[in-house]
Amino acid sequence: QVQLVESGGGLVQAGGSLKLSCVASGRASSSSFMGWFRQAPGKEREFVATIRWSGVGTYYRDSVKGRFTISRDNAKNTGYLQMNGLKPEDTAVYYCAAGTAGSIGRALMSAGYSYWGQGTQVTVSS
């Protein structure tokens, strides 16, 4: 069992930055991927970024490439999502997730993850 707790969300103006954290407890090391997803009001949850727990291999949705950076600190069992150049369309509840995925393709989908945090709200004003 893995428990995930996100923090770091908030209200920021367009062009600003936020850093999300995700602290994992339990058997986090049994998961091969840690990912970030987001869900805006009235929209489906979408993939944002993912990283292998080994730290080798990061993947991003196209709209955040060059602006967001995913990382992890295994010693602290913590993952991060550094978000720069935020845009109003980045407004959403952000969730971290952990899972075995099984393949890169599956790691880009919600179905690749078994454990989810409660979410943290990110609001970007124009």
C-alpha cells in the first residue's frame, strides 16, 4: 500500500511559478513510476508528466514541455513538479500518482497508476 500527499498548490498570476510536492509513504519503492495528472472543471483528468522512480526517464505532455520539470528525491520519498511560465489554461486540481504502469504508453494514462493523492488546487489568473 502506498499513500500520497500533495502540497504546494495555490493562486498565481500568469507567468508565475509554483512547485508541487508529493510525499509517498508505504511501499513507494514498489512503484515504477510517479506521475502528475490534472483535472480542470468539466474536463477529464489528463496526464501532465511522469518519472521513473529510478530517476531515469521523464515524460511530459506537449503543452507543458519546456515549462514544467518533474523530479524525485528517493531518500525523502518525495516527488516534485516545478511549474514555470504558468498559463490560465494550467488551472486545475493536480494529482500525483504512483504505479507500476508496465510500459511507457501505460505510464501516460491514468490506468497505469494504482495509488493517488487527494489533489492540490492550482489557479492561474490572467
